[in-house]
Amino acid sequence: MDDTPTLATRAVTAGRSAQGSSLAPPLWGTSTWQTEGLDDTRKRALGMRAADFYSRYANPTVRAFEEAIADLEGAEDALAFASGMGALASTVLALCSAGDHVVAQRQIYAGTSAFLIGPCARLGIETTFVDGTEPGAFAAAVRPGRTMLVVAETPSNPRLDLVDLDEVGAITGPFTLVDSTFATPIGQQPLRHGVDLVLHSATKGICGHNDATLGVIAGAAELLDPIWAYGVLHGASASPYDALNGLRGIRTLAVRQRHQADAALHIAEALRDHPGVAAVHFPGLSDHPQHDLAVRQLSCLPTVIAVDLAGGVDDARAMLDDLRVARPATSLGGPETLVCHSATSTHVSVGPDEQAAIGITPGLVRVSIGLEDPDDILADLRRAIPAPG
Ligand SMILES: Cc1ncc(COP(=O)(O)O)c(C=O)c1O
């Protein structure tokens, strides 16, 4: 019998190796440590992720957060950053040079695509975007000897399209990276599918309280060490205060995620019958085109649904103005139910044609289901969504 503790148990036990008998993790709110002479300083300055030197290099509170994420993802190690974008930018720039090629998913967080299209292209790193829901699309776009990195995001922001993790994990040659923010480690563990790196905007469900901005990647130490060496110079290092909130969030992650995912499914099913709703996108729905993949791949559903309003942008505006329980705001995974209009918020940098191509219709609103009573959330959304006529 496999007696490995489950994810819910590990969420409570992980990342405690340096906290002694204290139940709560200590906050190392220092930027620097006192050294003892030149030889000692030199040793610390040259050490890989050297402890007790300078917080941009390593910090014990941040290290505890990294240890917890590595445990949950089944990774050898993890590396935290100041944000999800800090993690993404540092990783791409650590692994890719001028002349290299990246394959990335078209349905992706707009900050990620903007980074690849803008600064990366300017630095001579070319990206090919592919439909991540199309079987074989990532592998077909790989240019042997030139493609350095494959970037997938599943479930994707904002429509929760899924990518087959086995397919990404089977790609040989380039490094493979999966942004698993919408799943959290409770929903899936991409490394178990052969993927090289998993990335999270821990700002979302992992921290879980809308009070921290934090990113993290996890994978083999051999791959993380050069990313760390670049990251020290890039400077998007995680704050120990945010890492503390990350650890606090991890302790309750499994319970929050399961509760919010159950509520998301309940609300997604109920909203389909609303006369003002053209479509609800949620892979937990039995008629979702990727439901079979969701069943195979996700150990817990996501906590976000995407609702396409029949009346387009006018209905979206009216809905956001009329919320009483939910709140208009970007971000997700926190205790408050948040509603955002994708075309004018998270994906505002994406042109109208590309928005249409990736299913971001004028009426698409993303709803992050919070911890309020699911029936109160549902009643609020039902009332706020305008009915036709
Ligand atoms: C899927 C995904 N990845 C990355 C990011 C960037 O994370 P952060 O805002 O922590 O930089 C976001 C932000 O919304 C996201 O939704």
C-alpha cells in the first residue's frame, strides 16, 4: 500500500524543515546578514543559493515557501520570485538567447504573450504561437536545434482551455514549462507528466487571500540553479513577507480549492440556464469539449468560470455595475468572488482580432469564485446578469 501522505496532508506538513518547533513559520524580514571576515564573505557570495548572506540571493522564509511548493509539485526544488511575471520573465531570459525560438500557447495570460511578443522579440528571441487545444500543435511547431523552450498554460486564462500535459511532457529537445496557476498544485502536477518546469502566479490561489504578489517555478535542481544565477541579476526576488503569506495560504489550499471548485461547478451549471448567458466555459461541465481531458488530468477542478454574456460589452458593463456580493476586480483564487471583463482588463493588450481568435468575445466575463456561500454568489450573479428584452 502507498502510504505517501496525500496532497491535503502535505499542504499542512510541507516547508517546515527550518522552523524548529514553532508551528508558524518565522519571518526573516532582513535584507542582509552579518558576516565574519573576508573568507566567510567570499564563501557566501560565491555559494549557490547561499543562505545567510543577502536576501536577493536567498532568504530562509522564502526557502521554506520554495520547499513547500517543491513538495506539493513532486519536484526536486523550487525557486520563488516577486510575481508570476517575475518568474516567467526570469525563466525565459535565463534559458533563451538571441537567435533562440520559443513555442507558446495562443490562449495564454496576456502578460506572458506581451512579454514574448515585446521584449523577447526585441532581444532576438522569436516565438511561434499555437492553439494549445489542438493535438500535436506544440510538437509540430518545435524547430529542432533552435527551439529552446515550450510554454503552455493550463487551464488557460481566461477561458479555461486545457492542454494535454502528457503531450507537452513527451516533447524532446526544448525545455517545457507549464503555467499551472489556474490549477494550483492541488489540481495537477505537470512534472509527473514529464514536463520540465511548472510555474505559478502564487499571487492567486496559493497565497489565496489577495494580500501577496508572488511567483514560483519548480523542477530539477540542475535546471533551477542556472535560473537562480540569472535571477539574482534580474532581481525579481521574492519578498519574505509575501513568502510568509504564501506559506500561510498553502496550509489551507486543499480545503479552499475543493470548496471553491465545487461552488464553481454548481454556479457554472446553474448559469447555463440564464437567458442572458450565451455560454459558460468550465471544464467540469459534462458537455465541455475537453471534459474527458479534465477528468483524466485534473485532481481538483479550477475555481474560475468564464461566462459569455449574450448582450456583449453592454451587458458586461451593466453586470459589473450591479454586483452586490461579488466585486469587480482582476485576480483570482482569493476569498472574495471577483468578476472581470477580459477584453478590457487582463487581455486589454491583445488586439480585437486575436481576442476573437482565442474566444475572448465582447461579452466574456471571468468569475473567480470565492469563499462566500455558493448560493449567495449564484443569486448575485443571476440578478446582476441582464436578461434580454
Ligand atoms: C495564468 C497566469 N500566469 C501568470 C500571471 C502573472 O502573475 P503575477 O500577476 O503574479 O505577476 C497571471 C496573472 O494574472 C496569470 O493569470
